[in-house]
Amino acid sequence: MKNFLVAKEDLAQKILNRAGITINGDKPYDIQIKNNKFYKRVFSYGTLGLGEAYMDGWWEAEKLDEFFYKAIGLRANHTFVPELLNWRFILFILKHLITNAGARMKAFNIGKNHYDIGNDLFELMLDKRMIYSCGYWKNAHNLDEAQEAKLDLICQKLHLKPGMRVLDIGCGWGGLAEYMARKYSVEVVGITVSEEQAKYARRICKNLPVEIKLCDYRDLKGKFDRVVSIGMFEHVGRKNYRRYMRTIWELLKDEGLFLLHTIGGNISVYATDPWIDKYIFPGGMLPSIKQISASIERLFVMEDWHNFGADYDKTLMAWFENFDRGWSRISEKYGERFYRMWKYYLLFCAGFFRLRQGQLWQIILSKKGVKGGYESIR
């Protein structure tokens, strides 16, 4: 057994050397092993085992975001790690190739498993408007400013005018709907698959021309001057991209505009990371440019494509700072393992965006093309 552990540790160090990470080293991004069962778990379960081992306290890194920045770089630099390829991962990919994670019957799963876990957690972590998507940091100095700048950027890009009817798909806790109705005097219909989000959004939008519905996008009816989708496309699933775009095409008036705000990946994939899929966003996945372009072909004219993915690193680090600073207020309810899970999630994603493997796209689409051309706003 001792020789087996030594062999696995040597192999792990050989892999990590490619990323400049030392096992039990003295740099803030070095990994500190607390339980020797770590090696078997990671080589047996890959990234799922890595995440679960962290949740169980089997390893640490002083700067977890920097550890991920370097470790994810192995994949980003096209360094194949055959030692981590196992039958469980192959089955995971096959499952997502065969099944439809975004099927109608599964539409409310993400609400129950993620967005409904507790408004107290999200109130602790997010900005004052409860915006759970990337902020726009171009001229911002803090999270509240970055999120307000993002909301106003969206409104400007949509060329909102008083009296317009706007559909907000995946409205979250109602921050954008409230902002559009109050500042731009438009009528908003917001939809979500989260009961907690719907209740919260109805409360903050009270006395405004805003209707919040608990429903799947496939059940929508009517016509809208503008459609906006913020941080929801990541839950649609590759098998449903075309259906999603066709649904919006049918809902949008001929002279309308559609703004799609989504995280995107540099390559086309069929599933997300196994740990993220199990513990954070079940059934989620990041679209690629190729997948989005195929979904809009013969439906929409692409008027503008804006990438500010580097801002997600800043947003995630701000979320983590809020979460970490206020943790004592909710720790009794959620427990230590949840803290480690949520920390892993936020800092894994920060490293991912810091490496520029994750992007944040705002795409403006029209049905027939804006007469005279669309003027890009930044």
C-alpha cells in the first residue's frame, strides 16, 4: 500500500509539474495534501473526486483561485492527461450525449437544486439588487456599481422607449425587471423556474408594470417589442438551442431586438464539468460560438457581439469576498461542507475566467436587420 501511495503521489506531482504546482510546496497556489486517500480518489473519479476531496477537507490551497488558474491551464494548453481519463468520466459524457438535460420535464430542476437553496445565501453574496450574473466593470469601483452599469448597458443596447413591452427570460430575483420598469418606463413580463426567485421578484416589483411568471420558456405566448435573456441560456442545453431561438423569434415583433447575455466557452462541448454538474448546476453547459451561430441561422441577423468575459473574474472574486466575510451569519444553517463546496465553486470559476477559458457574451439579434445598421454600445 505504501508503494502504491508513493507511485500515485509521484504521478500526481508529474502532472502538476506541467502547471508549476508543487505538492505540499510553499507557494500560495501549491496544493497541501491532508489525507493520503486523496490520490486514489482523484485518479478514480477525476475532477469530481478532486472537488469532493476538497469538500471533505482532504486538501487545501492558500489561494484556491490561483491554483485553479494554473491547473485549468493544463487543459487550456491542450495538455492531455490520460491518467485522469476513466470509465466514469466516459459514462458521464455518454449520458449527456444521449439524454436531453434541458428537456421540458426537467425545466424546474435547476430552480429547486440551485436557485431555491436559500435567499439568505444570495443576499449575503450578491449586490444590493441581487443580480446573479457578470457585472460590467469598465468604469465601476465596486460590485453595486458594476451591476448597475451592466443593467443600464442592457437597456441602452435594447434602445428601450417608454411603453414598450419587454420579456425578461430567466428574470432571477427581479433586479433587471424592476430597473427597466422604473427607469425606462416599460412594461415587463419576467419568467423564472425558481419559486424563491418569483416570490422575491414579485415583492420588489410591486406597484410597477411588471408581471412575474413561474414557467418554462416553451410555454410563453404573446408578442414583445424586446426580449432579454440574462444568464439563462447556460441551462437550455445544446439539444434545445434551436428550439429556444425559434421560440424567441416567434415572441419577438418584426422590428424588435433580442439581447442574449450568456457565458460561453472557447470550444463546443456536450456537458459541463462533472463536479459542477453534480453540486452546482445540474444539466448546465456552456455554448460555443459555433453552437450559437448554428441556432440563429435563418432566424436572426446578428447585429452586435460584445465579449467582456474578463469581468467575470472580478465579479466572482467580489461574490466570494462577500460570501466569506458574511459566512458566520449563515454558517449554522448551511454547515462547513457547504462552505467548502461554495468556496470551491466560486474560486474554480474565477480561475476559469481569469485564464480566459470562459467568456461573457452579450449578443444583439434582430429578425430582419436594423434599418441603417445597429450602433454598438460599450
